[in-house]
Amino acid sequence: MPGKGIGYGKTILFGEHFVVYGLPAVAAAIADKTIATVEAGKSGKGIEFIDNRPEVLGYKETKKDEIKAELKAIIEHLKIDTAKTPLKITLTGDLECASGMGASAALASSVARALNEHFKLGFDDERINEIAFIAETAGSGTPSGIDNTCATYGGMIIFEKNLAGGKNKIELLKVKKPLHIVLASTGITQETKNVVAEVKRRKEKEPQKYGRIFSDYRKILNDALVALENGDAEKTGELMYLNQDLLREMSLSCPEIERIILVARENGALGAKLTGTGRGGTVICLAQDAKAQRKIAKAIEAAGFGTHMTKIGAMA
Ligand code: MEV
């Protein structure tokens, strides 16, 4: 019987990169998802992989080694002998593959779920998340685990990586009002592991500067948690701009990101920042309401960038 599984895309509201070093981050799954289907393949074919996910031009080509490594890691971890048990894995769904959307984690989670169903392995969400993390590690080096956690569980979370290797802290965040979000694509695809490694190099080279940046981030995050819990979108937005200032200082921005942020700001965005890896990828913009959201998206589109409107965070 074919197995099916889903993995959600995600957006990080606060704390990408900081999260790699054990600081808390806030992220939310978005409704867009990747759907994996696993069925018996043709004998002698090993794995037949069909990737029908929508993409930002060039994403799959740039990420082909990462995608291969993820699949290989899952298959090996589950000790599936594809010479004996050939598989056909097909990916579909409405999550557009673009840097910053959590597409690689959505792939991992959806494939783990589909294999679980196909082989009737009886895994729970925790085990699926663990497998997705193993795949993410094979694909992108030293992930914090935030992406696969969003991809697997959905919802809005506070995520804190356990640097000692134990269980990560995951707390469901209840916000008073759902947030209206515009996700804008720079069209640039980045390899997360390279960007994470570059931040590490810079952090080691300039410990004082990064020490200050990290402590500034902590303050931003503490204020953000209060703002989110109170449903204070204005304050949340203000703090997103401040988080972006730090990310820019860490050399994670680029002209396209800054252009989108400027257009969003000029068109009433309460906040905007890069989300995910940076140096391209996706920008998250916070709007006051649905009307403001449409206005921001239209202006960004007019500036030549793709957009996607969504809402995150459930009513408390
Ligand atoms: C990528 O979506 C977020 C990063 O913080 C890396 C990670 O947490 O694994 C850049």
C-alpha cells in the first residue's frame, strides 16, 4: 500500500542563527506543506525519486546534493535495503521550495511519515521529528532542529536547542490574535550549512562584537515573547525590525532583502526581517490586518518579488 506523509513549511519570527547557539527562537509552521508518497518501485531501480514540488527557479538544482543526502540518511537510518525493496518516492504539495521556507525539513518530515505508513512502522511524532532531524543534519550540517520541529508538529513554538545533546525545549506559544504575514521571496537560494558556517567563523573572529549582538538579541526576544502573548502586533513588528538590524550586522542581509523590507515599511508593514538562512531566501513582513497585508504584498510584487500571504498563530 502506498504511504503518504506531510511536512509543513515554516517561518522564523525571531532568532534564526541565534538558535544554533542555544538561544530561544520563535517560529511558526505555515499551512503550506510538502506531501510525500512512497510506493513499491521497479525491481533493480533502487530509489526512483520524483520531485514535483513548486520551486523558486534553480532551487532544486542548487540543493540537489542536500536533497540526495537527506533521502539517503533517512533510508539508511531505517535500514531499508532498496536493492531488495525498491521504492518510488514522489513529492508534491503547495509549499514552494525557496530558502527560508523550511522546505528541506518539510521534505524530511513528509518522507519519514510516508515511509512510516508504507512499512507500518508505528512511529509517533517524536520519532518522526527525530528522523527528520537526522536527515536535516545529513543535508545541512549543524541544524538547530527548529525547522524539522515546525515541519513535524505545526503551530507556533518557542524553540531552544539543548546544546548538551539532550531533548530540545519546545513550548507551544499561544498568541491572542493570529498574525497577518507576507512572505516575500528574493529569488536567491542559499545553502544553509555554508551560511551557518560563515556566521560561526565571524563569531569566533569577533567574540566581543558577537557577544554584544547576542545579548541584544536576548532582550529583543524577551520583549517579543511578552508582545506576542499580549497580541501586541505593533510592538512585535518593532522588535522584528530590531532583530533584522542584528542580522544585518551579522552580514546575513543582502540588497534584495533590504529592498523588500524598505518597500514593506513604506507600505505600512509593522515589522519585517529576513527569515531562515538569509543572504537571500525569504523575508517575513508583519501586517496590521488583512487589508494592510494585501497592500504590502501588492507593493512588493510591483517591486519585482514573489509574495505569499498567510496567517500564523491560533486564537488563545
Ligand atoms: C534555518 O531555517 C535557520 C537557521 O537558524 C539554521 C538552523 O536553525 O538550523 C539559520
